[in-house]
Amino acid sequence: MPDRNLTGQDAAKEDILLEVKHLKKYFPVRTGFIRKTDLKAVDDVSFSIRRGETLGIVGESGCGKTTLGRTVLRLTEPTDGDIIYEGQSIIGKDMKEYRRKMQIVFQDPYASLDPRKTVSDIIGEAIDITKSASGKEERREKILQLMQLVGLNPEFYNRFPHEFSGGQRQRIGIARALAIDPGFIVCDEPVSALDVSIQAQIVNMLEELQETRKLTYLFIAHDLAVVKHISTRIGVMYLGHMVELTYSAQLYRHPLHPYTQMLLSAIPIANPDISAVRKRIRLEGELPSPLNPPSGCPFRTRCPRCTSQCCEDTPSLREVEPGHFVACHNCG
């Protein structure tokens, strides 16, 4: 990555909340009686996030989006690279201090809540661990305030997760993430398991919370329409690599990487007249295995622009337009 930030202009260092440098996460997989091979879930990914913005991460299933989010929070330990939060590297540090500042909203609202605990226990767990309430009454008051903040009725205080719909459960998960007032939240496909109408409610609530509580998001999703709506900038991942990164409007108006162009061409258009004349770019071939990725460019086996250079050299993420980064030998 270049030394300047992703807008292409010098910015005050304090504007960068989170910086990820050459992050790698490999999982050893047994591929024989003795032999083990590294599954490269995240492979040399770099980006930064400014305070108050939302960086969306998109890509097809298996591209490493969720692993990236979990590794940034050190829920899984990185294989290599650096994660810098508020100017300090968190690699090798005790994460107890940073858990107050960095939280996550999980994808599955059914699996991410303990079925044996009530709503008050789930939301109040972080309050108890961090001792951020002086007594039972203050604890109760904080939990009720959080429930009101995410649109949950106070009468749900002593109910269990099985008594709620998917949307309500996700609200509980969001309240839990907000319980200790973090500044940064990884949203790991928080609406993918919900009905479309509920998705809109949750996304709108996340935007309101971002404004009122000065939050910064890493928003992981596979729904390109949702990501466009909520994100300031968007990063596109393919086979563990970041292949394109730019502002949301710029990505949809002028995608440069052939993989991004194919993804965007697959978005349904409500207008039948436009849809009838629109050309769909088809993605040929199968997704390569991360256990045995192609040499050179990870996308070359499915790319119509592939050249001999693509087979030999892995392209780095470079700025080809102001604020627009792409990892492609034949773009820009």
C-alpha cells in the first residue's frame, strides 16, 4: 500500500482509527497422512479505516471476508502482518483493553445468542466483565437504555432468545456489542439471515447508531445493494486478496477490476427496459481452491484479460485514480 491514505491526500494521523498492513491468516489443513498444506484464507490484505466511516467488504462465499473481520479483532490470531488501532499495534498485546473498544455483530442471530440466558444476561455480560456498573440498579438501567436504543420493548428484559424473531435477536446482538460503548464494530453479514423488510430496518438502525454514537464500521456482506447503501468505501475480495478498493459511488459508477465488473453486472435491476438491454458479464470457470491457488494473479484462471504476466506476477494493490485502488496488471 502507498504511504498516503486511501483518499490520495495526506491526512492527520489521528483520523485513521484502524490500519491493517499485509495481514495474512493461514489455516494448516491435513492433505495426506503426514503432509499439511496452508489454506490461505486471508493473503496479504492492507487497508485503513477513518473514524466515523464504514468500510464495506464484499466478495463471493469463501473469499475470506469473515476470516478477515475475525482476524482484525484477533478472535483468530493472524499468521503475519500488523493490526494498528488508534496508532498502536495490537499484535501480541493483551486484548482485554481493546475488547472495550472493538466489538462484533455476528451473522447468525440464532446461533450467536446463548439460549440459556435471558436478554438482560446477554446484554449485561460485558457490563459485568468490565465492571462498568456500580450496582444492580445501574446495571439494569444501562441494559434498559440499550434495549430502548435498538428498539426492544422493556418487557423483553427477562425473556429468552427462542421467544424472539430473527430481527429481534439481531437487535439483541447489536445491543450486546454496544454495551461497553466501543468505537469500532465489525458487522459480519448482520442482515444476511433476515427477511428483506427487516434487513432495511437493521441497516437504517446501524446508520443511526453510527451517527449518534460516533461509531466506525467494518461491514462485511455479500449483498451488493446493502453494502452500497451503508458504506463510505468498499473493498472487493477474491480468494483471500483485496482486488479493488474505492469509494462506494466510484465503485458502482466505474469498476476497474474484471471481477468487480462481473459482480456488479449480476445485480438485478427493477426497471425491465434497462434490464432487457443490459449486458450480463458471466463469470466463467470454478473458484480455485485456497489450498492450491493459481500462481500470479489469483483471478487469472477466470479472467478474460489474462496475459503471461498475470500467470507469473501477483499484482499489488495500487492507486490508479485518486482514491481508487486496484490489484490488476491490465487496469488503469
